[in-house]
Amino acid sequence: MPGVKYLKPTSIQDACLVMKEQGPLAKPLAGGTDLLVQWRKGAIVLECLVDLKGLGLDQVQEEPGGGLTIGALCTLNSISNNALVSEKYPVLPDTILEIASVQVRNRATLGGNLCNASPAADMAPPLLALGARISVNGVKGHRELALTDFFLEPGKTVLLPGEILTEVLLPPCPENSAAVYLKHKRNAMDCPGVGVAVYLVMQDLQICSEAKVILGAVGPTPLVSKKTADLLKQSRISQEIVEQAADLATEEAQPRDDVRASAWYRRRLVKVLTARAIQIAYDRAKQKLKTIKR
């Protein structure tokens, strides 16, 4: 990469200082699966690569309350193959196995997928549905915020100059809950034309006590479908409610025409995938409840 400076800090604090000192033309290097492609296409100007590998941000740790902390430099395949993640949040391995190829997943990182801030990022909807928070380190210290507050617009997040996303924090999920992420794509390597994540907590075998519905690739950022979730809360899950929820999600979507799909087709996909995801999440949560009662 002629003309590009390469730096490899040895601590998170040093990495933040380097990013601040080098300015906006310095980019953090995690897996590079998005960054290097964008640079080669001329989509970004790059003068300095700040390599974040080796800073200890590639670990998965169980928290005392039952949640998990996932380092931002964890590769997608390492997350998918992690026993704790598979046990506590099976929606994440399910999602990861549908992203690109094995070779890409061996390089691509969780933090990179989020910080690229693509409206079609696969990891954002299920993490938002699970109530994820993120940990950020910068030259002015550390802060923690909800993932819902992280994305501003395509390609832009709330990260300030000299700040680095370090961890994704996941709260524990109740035993009577289930999450699912479904997407439509043109081929195995493609980004989704539409993605839908649904998270349900069931009060009993019929009544839903908590719900989240997240829509991907149908707005400038991942879209929290609040009206849809509000309808599902305290409702008896039936075919009628599922159809009404899917209609609400379609109304809340903000799709645009692009090379992957037209806006009208995306709206149709939102309805189909939302109904399907709700039903699958409901069936999985019911099965958990039946197992608990045995």
C-alpha cells in the first residue's frame, strides 16, 4: 500500500492517541474486509492504517449476571464457534453462518461490521434485538452507550475522533425468550436486501410480555420497529396478531431503490420476513417454556 503509513499501537490508550493525532485520514484496521475494499475502490481517502490487532479485544467473557462481553476484534467465525455464545445467544451463530463466506468470516470482526455503519449490516439487527450496549474508549476516557444510539447515518456513527469501539455488552436473556434473524439476499455472498430480527419474551404459552422488532436495509440506519413491538407486547400471539404486526412493520419501513432491490419489493419482503420471524421466535420460546415446565 504505497503512500499509506502503517502503525500498530501496543495498548488501547496508545491506539486512541494515535487515531486522534493522525486525524480523519487515519483509519482503524480490524479485519479490513470493508476498509480495504473501500480504499481500493476509491470510496475513502486513506493516509494511515492503525492496526488494532493485538490489543486484547478478541475475547468473549461471561459476566457475573449471566450476560456476555464480546471483544470488538473477535472475528465472526470465532464468535460463531464460541460455546458460550451458542448457548446463550444462538441467534448470533445462526446470523453469522449466513454472512458472506468462511474466508471472509475468518477475517471480518464484530466491531468492524458495526463501525462500518452500513444500513445492511447483518450483525446490527440481532444485537439491537438482544438489547446490546457498547463500550467505547477514547482520549478523554471511557463511555458506555446503548447500541440503539450508535448509528447516525450510512457510514457514520457517534464515535468521536480518537475513540475506538472496544466491546459489545449483551444482557442475560430470560429462559422464556427467543430471538431470530431472517434476511433476503440475491446470493450467498450478497448483503441483505432486507433483514428482520425479532426477540420475544413469553409470559406463558400464549401471551407475549416483551418484544423487539428490528428492520435492516430499509432505512439509513437499522430501524427499531416500535409500533410493531408495542402491538406484540401483552398480546395473545395468533395468526391475526402476526399479520397485523407484519403490516405495521411494513408501514414503519423506509426502503429505497438500489441495486439489490426496489423499494416496493423491500416493503413486501418486510411483511413476509416479519411474519415469519415472529412465528419462529414464538415457536422457539414456547418450546423453551415447555422444557422448563417438565
